[in-house]
Amino acid sequence: MKILQVSADLPDFRTVSFRDGFNIVIADRTQQSAETDSRNGLGKSSLVEIINYCLGANLSKGQTLHRLKDTKEWTFKLAVDLEGGRVEVSRSLAYSSEVVLDGITTQRIEGRLDTGGRLHVRIAEWKRYLGTIAFGISDSEDSYAPSFRSLFSFFARSGRGAFVSPFQTVTQQRAWNVQVNNAFLLGLNWRLASKWQALKDDDAVLKTLVDQSPRAIRRYRGSLGELETERVRLAVEVEDLRSAISEFRVLPHYYDLQRRLDVTTGQIKEAMAEVTLSQNLIDLYSQRLLEEGEVDVAAVTSLYEEVGVVLPELIRRSVDEVATFHRQISQNRRAYLEAEIVRLSSAITTRNAELDQLEAARQEALNLLKTGGALDDLTGLQARFAEMSGQLESLNARADELRKLEAGKENLKIERQQLKQQALTDYYERRPEWSEVIESFGRITQALYGEPGDLVIDVTNTGYSFDVRLERGASHGVGNMGIYAYDLALAHVWAKKPLSPQVLIHDSAIFEGVDERQVSQALQLAASESVRRGFQYIALINSDNLPLGELRRHGFDIEDFLAIRLTDDTPSGCLFGTRF
């Protein structure tokens, strides 16, 4: 596939034709142009946009065509060499869902023929066909497969985001896309890169499952043993509740029995209090009996005599009478105490008998309550059983889920190691293919800088990794030449394949900040290599980046390869023939 011509249905559009081998498009600021004029509006970069657009690319924000699509109904045409024949591809800004092919003869593409014999092809079908003839790829069921557009972007980089890295063609390109496309272009097994991304997806799913799991799962993450311990404990509790329910007996008069038990318990407490009081009184009365004695008249008389008082006979008789009186009182008191002791003892005996009866009644009620209960007690037990059973079921599910998560993590580790081993084996088996790109890269960088740079292809735990190392690699210009060398090395290798894009396009961004000697070397190298190896090279460059002195010194006349010169002196010098 080679680019032959770019045109449009605009009356003033400047048709651009390309030859085999080396082509150059120059954006030139003339002496007549004002300082406010800019070569950015000449249409140099738009030329790459048009080529990509006709080859199935979507329009991206920031592109000129994207700004025009809602206001213009222009149709762009791209003449290409497809399978040895010239085919004109037309695609409208207003109706971008299809291309119209004129001159197509192959039966390998499906479409709708109009009355003029032109084939109308849906964009998806058009890209499928281009992928088949340019890269030998077909539709793949793999979610992470290379496509025509993702691969061709390395041969026709468009926009400044395409010149950030040799291995990226858009800013913030997904890691899987970088791995799969570069693996394919370098001759590695791109399906292994796809599998790496599938493992990353599985890992992301596992992390999502953990994050979305109930708090118990997150709490026991990494501690399956603790979760199992809680599950065993909960299972025992559920079994105890099940046994309690199976042995439970509903008592019809449960609450009457409970009230009767309460009354009996109160009566027992009251009787016991009375027994205690009676016993205390008996003890007190018994002590009083021990303290009660006869009145000693002789002792009283002796006391008076000791103090020298001689009692008259009258007083002696009175003492005798008092003693007699006190003896009578003492006898009466003793009789009373003895009678009270007898009475209290009898009362204690009676109360103790009542206590025995009350305790028997209380024990009977307690035994009944132990073997059964009220209906709502059973309902409560059943509710608790249902609750705990639900918790156990949930815990069982969480334990199973955690076990699967843990098993999934371990399986992913094993699969990563197996995949890495498989990739390493495949890496060495395919050495002849990828080493050719490395050799070409080294020769190209040596021609540019006098010493070869390194294109590093490695296999890591997360997939293929790619890197370029050049002297003074931190320089922006040197970094751009790393992209140039990588693209040219790919073009070298792919030009030899029976199915190849056979074209390499570099926008002016790749030459910005590059030393004029390296620009001169890059242009001369692209010119010689494209002719020698049979592919087409198209360079778009600003005139002030052209090292004319260096080129003339080597006898290289840029005018021999000029496809078009865009100028900013008048609108007619622009690609579109107008300013907008």
C-alpha cells in the first residue's frame, strides 16, 4: 500500500501527488508574509490528517478536520496503490460512516455498488480489509488484539501526542495497547501481551470484589482462619438454639403459673421472716429466764448491819414483805416467759410446716417453668434461631467467597509466572525477527550520531517492556530522533514482508529541536533507505528546520523530492487554498 495522491472537492484545494521512495512537503514562510502569519495554518499537518481520515481514522479534538466537520461538507480523496492497482478513496466530513472506493477490483471487501460502479464500504469493513492487506491481520475474538488503525499509527504519526515516545502514538495510551502493538510490529507474540492484560483484568476484578465485599470480608482479608473460627462458634450457637426449640413445651397457663410462683415466693419470704423473729424472741426470753432469781433478804439485812445501822423490827418486817412481793413478780415473769417460749416454739413449728408446703409448691412451679414456657418465649427462640441461622449462612457465603478470592490470587501468581516463562521461551525463539529491528535501529542511530543507540526489548513480570537509549537522551531533539530511528527501523523490516504498509510519514514535529546535522542525516538516510528497501517515505517539514547548507554540502537537492511547497504569503499558498 502506497500513497499516490491527496485531493478534495474544494475548488482551490492544492492536490498533492507522491512518488515512490522519498517525498518532502515544505511549509515555507516567505518574505512577503506578515509576522502574524503562521505556518501552522498552511495545512501541512492537515495533510497527514486527511491521509489517516481516508484510511479509516476517527477525527480527534484539536485536529483541523475535527473543527471543520460541523460546518463543512467537503469530501477528501486519497489515491492509493492497493494490491497492485490504483484505488481512489473518498470520505466526506458530512457522512463519515463510509468510504467510497473507485477502481477497487478485489472480492475480499464487502460493500454496496452504486450506479457509477463505485463501492460504498462501511468504515469497519474498510479497516478490516486494510488490516488484511497491510499487516496480515484478521478479525480477532481477543479483546486486546492489534488493529489496522493502532498499527498504522506508527507509520503515519499524527499530532504532537504521537511524538512523545517511540512506543506510543497517542498521549495516555493504555499499557496493553502499547504492549500489543509494539510486540506485533517487533515480531514478538502479541497474544502473550494480550494474556498479560487479561491477567491484569482478573486482578482488577479480584480487587473490586474485595472492595465491594461486606465489611466482614474486608476485616478477615488475609485471615481465613479467623473467619473459620467465627463460623464454628456461630454453628454451635445455632445448634444449641435448635435443640432448645425442639425440647420446648408451651404451657397454656404459663402466666398464671408465673404469678402463682411469685405469690408463693412472697409467702415463703414472709413466713421465713416470722420464723426468724420468733426464734429471736425465744432466744431473748430464754436469756431473761436465766437472769431471773430469788430476792435475798438476808443479804439486804447484812448490808445494813455492816454500815452500823440496827434496823428496827418494823423495818425488818417490811423487808420481808418486799421480798415476798418481788418473789411473786419473778414467778409471774418466769411463767410468762416460759409460756411465750412455748407459744413461739409452737408457731415456729407451724410456720416450718407451712414453709415446707410452700417450698414444695414453688419447686413444682419451677420444674414446670423449666420444662416449658409461654408461646411468645418460643416465638422469641425461633426468631433468634432464624437470625443466627441467617448470620451463619451469610458467614458461610463470605468464607467461601474469601476462599475463592485467596485461591484466585494464588492462581494469578502461578499464571503470571507461567506466562512469563512462556514469553521468555517465545522471546528467544523469535530472536531472528526482533533482533533485525534492533540491528536496524543501531545502524540508523549510528548514522545520526556516530555511535549506535540501544533498542531494549525485555520480558518482565508484567509483560513486555520497551526502551531506547541514546547519547544525550535527555535532549528533546535526541528524543525525537529516537522516535525517527524506531519508525525507520520498523519500516526497514516491514518493507521486506509480503504484506506491508510500505509507507512511512513523519510530520514536522519530529524534526523540531533537532540539530541541523542530524536533520540532514535523517533526510538523506530516509531518502536512500526508502529507495533501497522499496518503501515510501513522506517528510513534512518547516523551511527553517531544513538544513539546506548541510544538504547541499552532501550534494542532496531537496527540490528533486519536493511534493508540494506550502506558503503563507497568500491564502492560495495553503493546502486548502483558503484560510479559516
